[in-house]
Amino acid sequence: MKILVAIKRAVDPNVRVRPLPDGSGMDIATAKMSINPFCEIAVEEAIRLKEQCTASEVVVVSVGPVVVQEQLRAALALGADRAIHINTNEALEPLSIARLLKEVVMQEGPGLILLGKQSIDGDHNQTGQMLAALCNYPQGTFASKIQLVNDEVHVTRELDSGLQTLALRLPAVITTDLRLNQPRFPTMPNIIKARQKPLVSIAPADLGVTVNLRVFTESLVVPTSRPAGVKVNSVTELLEKLRTEARVL
């Protein structure tokens, strides 16, 4: 079985970013970039399934400018077999990405599609669900455990009320959560081998998809700072402050 993993290039989670002075976007020109953490978990899970001999090939795909190939090579160094780069400089929203990924799914015919549940920059949590709807595939979101059983995949999901396990017929789309696994670090031999692994670059037009932006960002601003809290020594003092300062009683 082939597994297709969609990944996204994002600012490294340890980097603190701020809006540009004109508010037109985030200042990430010199920021360190990496694979989106949730996507890295998806890559790790695909590699583990291959190591268990339940998958024969792991293909990673990403959408974005040429620099996205850095993250695709990083995924190859982790253990993926080959990579597909959908080359575009356009700003994309989840629906456009899902439409592009759908065409890749139709061409590749994977038995399982893995994505991170959301990206740490846009935080949309939409692409996986949209991809499943476009492909008319069953979906399991927020997966904390994945188990392949014959022609089904059993997905344990984390909900506010507890755990839910779904049995999905393959092919299926699954989005990964933090507790699914702990991604490995690439070794130097695998980093060297990744340079020789296949990586093809295609344009959205090659997939027959026209990218149209429907959502526009007007401005980005830093949230206003909140005043510091105060400590009180007794309930009486707390009630007095609520009466005189907060005016809620």
C-alpha cells in the first residue's frame, strides 16, 4: 500500500514572529523555517507503517514556492521514498490546497492519505476535511492512534469527552494529532541519501487546477497588552476591589 503525506513549510515553532510595520503580513523573511510540527508527525507515522511492512511506499507532497523543496528533502531524510512539489508563488487558502492535493491523490492512487491536523501559522484545521470531501473518502481527524487491519484503518480520536475509535474503509484521509507519536531526528547518512531520492516539481496548471484566492487579509496587528494582575491577602480585600475597581457587584 502507498501512503501519501501532505506537508507544509512553516516558521519553526521556537521562533517568535511579529507583524510587518505596515500590517500587511508577518515578518518571516529571515525566520528559520521547518516542517509544520503536525505534518512531521504525519511523516513519522507513515514511516512507522512502512517499517511494520503495512505500507510499501511513502510519498510526500507540498505546495508552495521553490524553497518548499527544503522541507521535502527533510521529509525524505526522515525516511520518505519520493517527493512531489507543486510549485506556486501564490498565496493559497485551504480549499485551493485541497483541490491541488485531490488531483495528486487521483494520479497517485494511495491507500492512505495523512496530513497534520492543522498548521501552526494559519491554524485553519480545514485542508484534511476538505480533501476527504473532494475525494469522497472517509476521514478520521485528530488521530492519536492509527492501526491498519486488513482493508480498514482503525483511528482513535481525542475528543473533549474522551476517546473515539473509528473503523474506516481504505482509501481514507487521516489528520494527525500531537500524541500520535514522537518524530525521529534524521541521521547524517539519511540526509545524504535524501539528496538522491526522486523529487519532481509540477505546476498547478499541470494538475488542471486554477488557484483563486477567496480570502484576503486586510491587516495584522499585535494584540494590546493587558494590565498586570494584582494579589490580594483576603477575601474581604478581593470583594472590596471588585466593588470599587471592577464594579461587578
